[in-house]
Amino acid sequence: MAPSYDIPKTCKAGVVVNEGPDFRVEVQDVPVPEIGPEDVLIKLNATGICHSDLHYMMADWGMGKMSDFGTRCAGHEGAGVIVKVGEQVKKLKVGQRAGLKPIWDTCGSCELCRTDKECYCADAQFTGLHVAGSYQQYVASPERYTTIIPEGVSDEVAGPIMCSASTIYTSLKTSGLRPGQWAVFPGGGGGVGIQGVQLAEAMGLRPIVVDTGAERKALALKLGAEVFVDFRESKDAVAEVVKITDGIGAHGVFVTAPQAYPLAQGYLGSRVGGVVMCIALPSAGTNNMTVVPAQMAFRNQCIKGTLVSNMGDVDETLKFAMRGKLRLEPKVVGLSGWNDACQDLKNGKVAGRIVVDFNRE
């Protein structure tokens, strides 16, 4: 028999105030959303804080403001439990653990939606921009695009898997790198990069993190980095990486820090077939790459980009966590620490990932 839940009229939420470069997140009570006949209602226990949330709240991606869409709560790394289902929901049940992802829904019928590229659907609705995100405790989610969280994966780990971990997993797969090859992570001490390091190690790659600070170094080496290069202490981080990677260069560069784009191709050195994977999304018009076409031609190098994950890749990433291969150790804060956590992330003061616990004041 399915459990039953008392659903309140209002719930706690981190609401964006003063939308723009000087935003802040204020804890307020907001209405619990009504769900459609094909939706489920999820009570979230945890939400990750992603850099994309900051861009939505700062409105610096040129995608419009949250307020243009009537949205007050960002967030897309939610983990919780289904507490109500619509009358036309076919398979999902009350009591199942579920997550909220960066894509809230897609059209379901275009050419992309009929492949594994549904997250690039032109009519995709972005969670936390077009619709209310995981910064509010109760969220509606379409049954067809809801991810079920397996047992053995905590909410604090599952939340970030909805975006950051699965996003970097898709990038690793798309790169085509094989076991034993060098994978460089500029910005690898941050939330996306540190999960990429763990997944890369689990996939048999040799991760190198380029970042700065003792905290990020300790975390990166603990969680699977073979080498940590501190770009502030190194005379030439690019040359140091090329030397480490057999004196040739990396097989793949996974850019998780926007400011690393101008130097990204340099980490490939003279590696034939090397690839730069674009993951981090800088503010519009900033941190563009400098590309040397002759190097790409003579060395068969390339640049690719990935956005977020399709539903299948999210499920695969959760399986890594089930097997203990993705052992994120996020900093967990309560509701009162929400705004400070967002400001710290904005100012580059966070190593790894921060998760907000809705059940902790």
C-alpha cells in the first residue's frame, strides 16, 4: 500500500530578490504548486546549488529574466519523494524517490526527442528559468521526464547528479576518451569538475586537475585526481600539464571553469586527436576561446560542446553512485545559509558542491 502524505498549502523556498548582478536569495513561504493530470508532486529534501542558478538569477546569459517567465525560484538539482500523482499518471507511485533535472520537459515529438538528444529540443523548458525550480520544497514534475532515484544513493548525492555529475558524465562519454588516456579538468576543484574527476577515474582515465588553493587540492587528490596543478603557483600551468602528459599533451580537456577557455587548446599540446570539451557556460560575450586552426588541422584536434544530460545518462550516473564510484562529499547547509552559500559560489569560495537541506534550519 502506498504511503500517504499531508500536503501543506505553502512551503519553504529560496526566492530570488533584486534579480540581476546584486541578487540575493531570501527564504520565504510560497504556495505549493498544483499539478496537472500527467504530473507528479515531489517533496524535495535537498537541492544542489549550481553555477547555472547564479546565471539565471543574475540574468546574464541573454535568455531573459526569471521574472519574464513568472519564476521566482531557481534550482535544478533536486532530490526527494513523490507525495502526489495526477489522475493520468501511469507508472510512478506515491512514495518513490525522485529528482528534478535542468530540463523540466521537452516537446516529446520532434526529431531530437526521438533520439538521445532530447535535452537539445528547441521547445525544452529549463527548470528554474521557465518554470519553478528546486529552490522550493514542493515541485511539480511531468511523469514522462521525472527521474527515479534508486536506493543506496543519498539525497545529498542524488541532487547534484541531476545536473553537475550527469552533465560531466555525458561530456566524458561524448569525448570518446579511452581507459589510460589523460583527462585534464581546468576548474576541477569545483562542483562539476570534482564529480568529473571521480567519474573519469571510474572509467579508467587519468585525471589531472588545474585549479588553485589548498582546499581544492586536497579534495581533488582525495577523490581521484592523479595530479593537481595550482595555476597560481605554477610558472606555466599549460607547459606543466603538457610535460606531465608524456611531454605530448592531454587526450581530452574538460573545461568546467569559464575563465579557462582562452588557454584550453594549449593543454592538448601536440596530441593527435585531442579534444576540448566545452561544459562551463560563461556570461554572454565573455571568455571566448582562442583557436589555432593549423593546430587543429595538423593534429586532428577538435572542440565539442555538451549541455546537460539526456534521461538515460542521468540514470547511468546514478548507477555509478550506487556502486560507490561517485562519492561526492558536499557541504550541506540549512535554510539560513542559503544566500551565503550562493554568494560564496558566485565569488569563487566553494570547493566541491554545496547542497541545501530543506529539513535543516
